[in-house]
Amino acid sequence: EVQLVESGGGLAQPGGSLRLSCAASGFTISSYWMSWVRQAPGKGLEWVANIKQDGSEAYYVDSVKGRFTISRDNAKNSLYVQMNSLRAEDTAVYYCARWEFTSGWYYLDSWGQGTLVTVSS
Amino acid sequence: QTVVTQEPSFSVSPGGTVTLTCGLSSGSVSTNYYPSWYQQTPGQAPRTLIYRVNTRSSGVPDRFSGSILGNKAALTITGAQAEDESDYYCVLYVGSGIWVFGGGTKLTVL
């Protein structure tokens, strides 16, 4: 069974840092693009970042560029995001998700349950 | 900055049919944008519904279908049931490695 389990969320001060982790099981992440998607309280889903299978490419939403870094450790079957210079607007549930590529189509086919990040003084 | 548009809310009667759409602030949605659809109930992680225009994810009932309608991607629920009351999101690939979710549609079944 495919499973994604996020951890590392919590309370951070504005300007502070947090590192989120996502432990995968039931599949090997080295075969997949992986992603972080977030959802602010009462708001919609927002794609945050993607990382290629070997970590050689990463892409970010403009609002986190230069502050967040997505990474992966395929040997540990884990995905990470280092979040620096946190702002109140980064407060959200952060989901780890897997991109499937089937018949020439990319889509998110597996999601974790999410971890809550709260940025507040 | 690309904005992906969805109806903020929609209402459907039980047994009725509703079509939700996913568009672009400028331009037309095509298969080049890899539209896919997700369902989310409060407090839960999203669930994958539709990809590759009209392919249902595993376990998704066949009352859910997808299409390209005119210049938008569309999700149709035929014979809506009470348990379909959820938030629905589309996501599009807008190029240069960037994906954008729509703002979501809150569907009420009553």
C-alpha cells in the first residue's frame, strides 16, 4: 500500500525556519516526481514545489522562491522541504504528494495526510 | 501570473447533474495543460478523481466524468449523491515546471 507520512510541522516565529519531512512506503520515490502542496486555513490548495526523480530539477511557486528548498533522499525514501524566512502567510497544512506519469499524463495520485505549520509570534 | 479559474460554489439536487469547470485567466485549457481533478472533504487530504481528460482514478464511481468543454476542462457529476458534497479542485501545468491549482468549487447537494 502506498503511504506518505508527513512530519515536522508546528509553531514557528516569523522569520524562523522549519524542515518538513515526508516518509514514503509501499513504493520507491526514486521513480517519481514528488511535490509539496499546501492549504491555508479555510483556503484552497496551492502547489508549492516539485522535485525530479534524481533531484536534479526543482520548481517553486513564486511566493516561496528563495525561501523554501525542496529535497529528497532516495536512499531513505523520503522527501523534505526546508522553509526559511517564514511568514504568517505560510501558515497552512502541508501535503506531500506523488506525481504519477501514465499514458503521457501527469497527475497527483497519492497524498499524505498533511502536517500543520503555524507561523506566529 | 496565470490564474486558474473555477466556480466558487455550485448547488445540485440529489440525483441531478452538475458540471464544474476549470479555465485560465487568459487562453484556453487543452490537453497540453494536463488538467486533473481532486475532491476534498473538510479535514481530509485530497482524493484524486480524474486525469487524462476522462480517466477515473481507482475506486472513483462512474458518475464522475471529465472532458474538455470549449476552452475549459470540465468535471461532470451525473446523478449526484449526498456524499458528493465536497470541495473540488483542478490543477493545470502552465509551463516551465509550474503547476497551478484552481481556487476550488464548493459543491452543495441539497
